Amino acid sequence: MISFLSFLSPLAPFLATLLLLVLVLEQISYMRKKRNVPGPNMVLPFFGNAIPLVREPTRFWEIQADLASSVGFSVNYIIGRFILFIRNTELSHLIFANVRPDAFLLVGHPFGKKLFGEHNLIYKFGQDHKDLRRQIAPNFTPRSLSTYTALQQIIILEHLKSWERLSSESRGKPIPLRLLARDMNLETSQTVFVGRYLSNEARAKFKDDYNLFNTGLMKLPFDLPGFAFRNARLAVERLVETLTDCAAESKKRMFQGDEPSCLIDFWMQETVRETAESKTAPSHSSDNEIGSYLFDFLFASQDASTSSLLWAVSLLDSHPQVLQKVREEVSSIWSPESDALISAAQIREMKYTQAVAREVIRYRPPATLVPHIAVKDFPLTESYTIPKGTIVFPSVYESSFQGFTEADRFDPDRFSEDRQEEVIFKRNYLAFGAGPHQCVGQRYALNHLVLFIAMFVSVLDFKRHQSHGCDEIMYCPTICPKDGCSVSLSRRCPRYPNLSSN
């Protein structure tokens, strides 16, 4: 050891000079990319502003939005990557409309390709992407959505019962709903997407791995043993392997002529039909590819849905007049004492409840940012070109507060037939994305939120526990109320409906 240090000591000045040179060149590179765009003038070497981002993500993005107020976008530097934040809605549309090999790659996460793997819907371009979306279309027809709503309601009701029981056992102490809602949504996703192909043991492992993935999303991207990001990446591999097995089992059943009972069945039924007609399997239909795409669905629906459910409870509690209107509408259409599922036709009748769901998603869009990577230099404006390799963050959240009438106010009536702000300000409603990669499952997501609201307000009375800063935004990884939405619950209806036999 001593001899090694003796060897290095004469080199120390050269090594220090080399390190200083690298740091200076890194800073110069940042300044050349930044040009006159708002953003920090100096950044830490390599790490940039990663530490503030991880410690206080809400504050970090608020600062970026403030910086972007003058020209519509701002810049920063994170873990060796130059980033650009977009506040202006029209500039965000420019990014969404140019997901193609010579412009932008939609990544879902700044280091998404390493985390999610190669086979993922969001990485598809052009004809490949069109073909894949065509194959996915049978998953979201009225027939398939009707199958899902039955599954969703049974699971929602069982969890509402459990929540009410936990609340009664807490002796008046409010219970936070965040993890409870996440567990409910994970069971819903598992059942709706792959249903009978997951054993109870597999479901438990699935939950553990998804929690590892969820934790790693918000950590520094160090792909080394013991780090949360590595644990998340390995968890994704195991989840995809499980979903791959589900796809293979579903193919067998659909080939035998079974009736579809979950999303993968509807998908594989169409795949089997196409294979039989053309004598060759459609592109992108290998079991492993489908397993990867199923994980894409899971990622898109799981945490986003949890966020929306929590904000729905929070906003209904803080707007009692809205809550009262929802209860009146739902009770005129469906009663828990009917022991009947809410039908697709009844969901369509719940106009005001649907407006509430849409406003929840506008007011608190769960996936606030949609990361893209610039594949080549791209002219964003006449005076600024996005450098190749930049991670670009169009802000769905910022667009939600542009254009709409009194956009800072929670107002479901904006989506009424009289006002139709979802039409007038359609370009600002970006919660489900825009362009060729717009969310294919948005009808499913809205149905889930409407069903939850309808059942929650019908079978339970609830009181939100108000504390200082409880409604501040927390990233986990989608946005949720800071306190996890703590509530006290009690049964509202004389008895719980019996839906399991429907």
C-alpha cells in the first residue's frame, strides 16, 4: 500500500489537473447547451442538481416551472444529463407529436430503457407502433371493458370493507389510504390484466417485486448491488418473467376456445385468430414481448390510478357540495342494497360523477411529467435547438392550469354539456398524453375512477383528517397528498352489497 502511494505521489499534480480539466469541460458543455435559456448558471460536476431533485422533487419542479415562466421552458443538469423542462402547452404538443427515430424517444423514466428493458410499448415507432396498438385494441372494446368493470367492482368493495374495518379498529385515529389504495389497485391490475393465471403465491411475490420497483423509481440510478435502482431493475425482470408465463397460458386457453375472462385473454384471443387466418403469428406477439407490454400496462395504470383515487377522496371531502351532488346522482341510478353490479349503461348515466373524475385528473394529473430523449438536435423554437441526448420533460401538470376557466379552482361543472371545456381547451388536457402515444387505456382508467367514487361515497361515510400541509404534493412516483390522505371511515349503507356471485 505504501509503495502504491509512493508511486502515485509524483502523479498527484497531473491527476488533479486532469480532474479539474474534466470538470471545467463539463461545465463548458453545460453552458453551451444552456445558452440563454433560464436555468442554473453553475452545476455540481456529474451530479448536477440530482440531490435537490431526490430530496424535494416537488420543490425542484416548482423552481423549474418558475424559471420557465418567461420563455415557456427551462434547463438543468442531472447525473451527467442535460435536461429541459417544458411549461408551454404548444411546445409540449410539439414533443408529443414528434416521437419518431429522428426526433424523440418516449422513455417513461429518465433511465427507463435500462429499468424497463428493450420490449416496451413506449419504445415503438412508426408502423411497428401502429401494428402493436392495433393488436391491443381488442383489450378496450365495450365488451372487454364490461368484463373489467365487474372485476373492478368486486375488488373495490372487498377493499372498502377492509378499510372500514381498519378504521373502526384504529379507535378514532385516521388511517392513511395511500398504501391501502395502492394494494387495491395492484390487486385490480393483476386480476383485470392476467386474472386466473396468477396463483395466490405468485400474487404475493408480484406485490413484493412491484414494491421494489416502485421504490427504485425515485432513487438515484446507480445500477450496483445493494442500490434501490438495481433492486428495481431485477424486480422488473422477475415481473416480466411472470407475465410472460401468463401470456403463454392464455394463448393455450384461447387456442382451445375458452371465453376471455381478463385483458390478456382478449388480447390472445385476437392473436390466436390472426395466427389461424394467416398461418403465421403477428409481429411482436412472442410470449416475452407480450409480458413486457403487460408490464408497461401495469406501470401506466398502477400508481397513476392510486394517485387519482387519493385526490378524489381529498377533493370530495374539501368540496361537500360536489360530494352531495355525486351521492344524489349515484343513488338515483344504483343502490348498494340492490346487490347488483353497476352496469356499463349506468356508468354512462353518471354524467356528473364522470365530470368529477375528469376534473380530478385535470386538477391533479397523476403523471405530471412525460420524459423523452432527443435522438437528434431538434429545433424547439426559432432561437433554441434542443441538443441531442437531452432529456425533455413536457409538463402535463402545467398545461392543466392553462386555458381553462379559473383553472386553479376545482370545478367539475367545467365538463358539463353546457360548458364542454374538455372540447374548448382540449389541447391543455394532457393527462393521457397526446399524439401517437396517447394512452390507449384512458377509458379503462376513467371507468375505474368513476366506479371507485360511486361505490366509495355510497357505502362509506368519511372524514378527511386535516393537518398542516396535508394537501401538498408528494412525488411517490406519481403525485399524492403529502399525508397519504388520512381519513376516518364508517359504514353508510345498512349492509354491504353482495356482488361476488354476480
